[in-house]
Amino acid sequence: IITSGDAGANPLVAVNMLIAVGAIIMVLGFLGCCGAVKESRCMLLLFFIGLLLILLLQVAAGILGATFKSEVCSQLMFDNGWKGLKHWNSTLWHE
């Protein structure tokens, strides 16, 4: 579970999530290709169910993003704007 503090503390959370989603989509694509070549109803059904789940998750994420737009924008401004200015140019060249 990702809280609002996690994204600011670890900026690689979003990158890791994108890599994981990309890997899942790649496996689903391979499953669809193999199912089409072998004419396997089971593989094609799993491919369809996987794509349907991804579609439903994207629709849910879009609805949540639209619903909580102001909270997301304010948190992004705080994490990337005000906190970033506090640490701007705060280190010396030769430490």
C-alpha cells in the first residue's frame, strides 16, 4: 500500500510500478500470441480476462484521479515544489 508520504520519500515507487505493469502486459501479450498460434481457447480466455482486468483498473484509476484531483495536485506541488526549494543548492561542491 502506498501512502502519500511514500511517494515523496521514495521517488522510484512510480518507476517500479510502471516496470511491473509493463512486465505483466508483456506476459499477457506473449500469452495472447501463443494462444493464437496454438489455437488454445484456455490461453486466449486468460489473455482476454487479463486485458479486461487491466481495462477495469485503468478506468478505476481514472475515476479516482478525477475524484481526488485537488488532493493529488496539492500533494505533488508540496512534494516537488516547496520541499524541492528547501533543498535547492544546499550542498557544497567539495564535501
